[in-house]
Amino acid sequence: MRVLVVEDERAIADAVARGLRREGMAVDVAYDGTQGHEMALITRYDVVVLDRDLPGVHGDTICADLVSSGALTRVLMLTASGTVADRVDGLGLGADDYLPKPFAFDELVARVRALGRRATPPAPPVLAVGDVVLDPARRIVSRAGKPVDLTRKEFGVLEVLLSARGAVISSEELLERVWDANADPFTTTVRVTVMTLRRKLGDPPLIETVVGAGYRVSR
């Protein structure tokens, strides 16, 4: 899952980003509304965690522009004011959820995960092909009943490929879905990650390379 955090209080923004990355998400951060507005409309994010009171472009404007663009991105709006009127205003702008500050980080994670599931086509709670089983909620993978120890990026790549249900996923899309804005698009990062993932999953091979197109999991 790829997430954008738009928050002008750097300590909060960085803490949220670190925590979400520990949960296996690819996270970008914008510290003002101008940068956040540009990033939100250019890059495909599953969820935008959006502070309402931002310098530059107001959070309300970012939310409204995302909704009018037709993007599948879900918006979790944050605000220092938790009144009913503020919640109604935020949801009226098209926000999908609303969380007043201060908030419990576990609740933030739960809400981001729930919104992320709504940003993509529905997938089974547990993804399985052959004897390979991936449980996104518990973040575990097994093959033939034996656990497979994966890094966060390897887990993310496998989750995207299994969710595609046999469709080909390009290296560029994997880079966009699993890594963040700091990833170099000209490196061999995706190829190397797929190679180590294949090795850990063992035989028979699960991930197929489609020359000139990308990768897929044969069903």
C-alpha cells in the first residue's frame, strides 16, 4: 500500500511516516499544502493522510480536488478540532474518514488499512495460489504449510502480484506500489527483489517473467 502523509507539523508527520513504514507501507511525506497538493494529484496513492489546516494550499482544497479528479485515492483527514461540525464539514468535502488530534497510532493504522482496502478492487482476506498463502492482515506467508520469511519489500511485491490474479504487473507499477518517492526508477531494485523472492519461495517457480512487460503469478 502506498500512502501520502500531508502534515505541516514535522514531528507528527515524521512519526506517522515511520510508524506506517514499520507496518510495511510505502510512505511519502509533504510538509505543506502546496507540495502535498502536487504530489497527491500526480502520484497514485491508496490513501492520503491529510491535515486539514495546512499552509499554502488548504487541506479542504486538496481533498476536493482529489475527489473531483476521479482518483480512487482515499482520504483520511486529520484536524486539531474534533467537533461534530468539523467532522461533517470534512466528510462533506469528500473525505472518507476523519480523525481528530491527538490520536492513537494503532487507530490511525487500522483506519489507513481499512481505507486502503477500499482504494483497490476487492481482494480475498487471504491470498493463495497453489500452495502459497499470503495473509495481509497478519503479514505472514507460507508455502506448503511452512513459513516463508520475507522482507517488507518482498512481501509487498508478492502481495501486489497475487492480488493481480494472473495479470501482468510491470516493474514500473511494482516500483510505484511498493516503494516510495525516494526510489530510483533506473536501478535494478525491482529485479533484484523479485530474484530474492523467487529464491525464498523455492520450487516450483511461482513468479513468471513476461519479457518486455513485467511479472505475473501463474494461477
